[in-house]
Amino acid sequence: MKRFTYLLMGSAMVLAACERAAAPSAPASEAAPVAAMPMAKPETPAAVQAVDVNDVQTRAAAFRAAWGAAPPVVYRPKGTEAAEVQTYNKAKLVPVAPALYALITEGQGGEGHVNAGSLAIHYLKPTANGFERVGAWPAFLITGTFGNPPQWSIRQDLTPSPTLVAEAGGTWQGYSCSWAHVIELTPERPVTRIDQVSTGYSDGGARLDGEEVTGFEGQILAGEKGRTIRVRYSGDRKAVVTYAKVGAAYDPVDPPELPGC
């Protein structure tokens, strides 16, 4: 009887072993790894969005994403003469909103007094491999003399979104003038809030020795963000002018009479 029991047990063990061998193997996704290798952590959105705007390679990648080529890029705005061709080379990155940056590129025009420079604006979204262009406004602002691009800065105190303030100027027959353009970098697109506001004047180059010289300077000041912007004049013209928002633009309220070029 014991021998028969042993035979049954042995047969059952053999049968079980055969069933295990015949059973299909588990899919790779379900199988436990024998010796799991450490895997790189997936890139998180925060890691993708971390952009060093001062890094040279980062700016180079942004330029290529914006223009489709490395600098310099030659561009002629539609409807302009050949003398107004702009050459874009120098650019800076500006944060606009979370995961959104503006590339401001300076354009050099012709060498004549009548030739203007320019600023181009591109909106870029950071990706795992660099940047993706989401908006393009080449030659957004054309102004200045001798082909020089306007001097510009970014301010946070004027409008709800970052503000690009671009200033240019020149001298004509001894009369020198400067002016500024106020552009809000909204998340949707750049919007010109003040197209041109006088920021300086002097007739010193047109006066003879001993003659009285007239001059003034204008400084753009914060007002009620999203509603007003102020300009304070000092020198031979003293005034504080309020620009109030009307539609998309800011218009002056009771502006003083100012000499110009």
C-alpha cells in the first residue's frame, strides 16, 4: 500500500512539473525584473520650464527656434525699400508668463541718417529639446536713425504684463529729440500701449554762442497698473502728464505743448 501511495505522489509531482513547463510565460510587463537597473527620472514640466535666460547656449537655441537659422539673419519687412533691410544678430530672452518667453532681437538697418533700426519679437515655449516658436513678429518696431536699433529695457511696474520700453532719437539741423515706445508683452501677443512719447529735446546745436538753449527730459513713471502711465518732464518744460488707457492704447490727458524735431 505504501508503495502504491509513493507511486501516486511521484506521478502527481511529474504531472505538475509538466504542466508548469507547458504553461505560457508571463508577459514582459508583468514579469518581475531579476536585477532592475536604475532608470533616469522622466523630465518633469518644471525641469523643462527652467530656463537660464543669461546662458549663451540657451539664447543660441532660442534664436534658432525663433528664426529657423543661426545669426545673422537678414530680413526685409513687407512693403519697404531695399534700404530698410534689417540684419538681426543680437538677442535676449525675457520671461513673459509661466513657460513662455519673448526673444527680443535687435535689427540693424542702413547707414544713412534716414535709415531706421528695429526690434523683432518672438514668443517661445521651452521644451525638453530646446524651444518651440508660438508667435512671431519680425520688425515689430522700426524706429531710430543711422540704422541703429532702439535702446530698450524691460519694466515690471507699468502694465500687468512685462513692459518693453524702447527709446530712440536723433539730431536734425542742430535739434535733438528722443522718444520712447511702450509695448506690453501680454501672454497672447505684444501690444503697443504708447506708440511714441517725447522723452527729450534740445535745440543747443542750432543756437549760436551766447544764445539761450531750450531743453527738457521726460521720464516714464508708473501709474495705476493697467489703467494709467505717467510721464514727468523736467528742465525747461516741467509737467507730469498722465496717459490713461482707452481701448488698447494709453492716451495723454491734457498734454502740454512740447517742441519737437
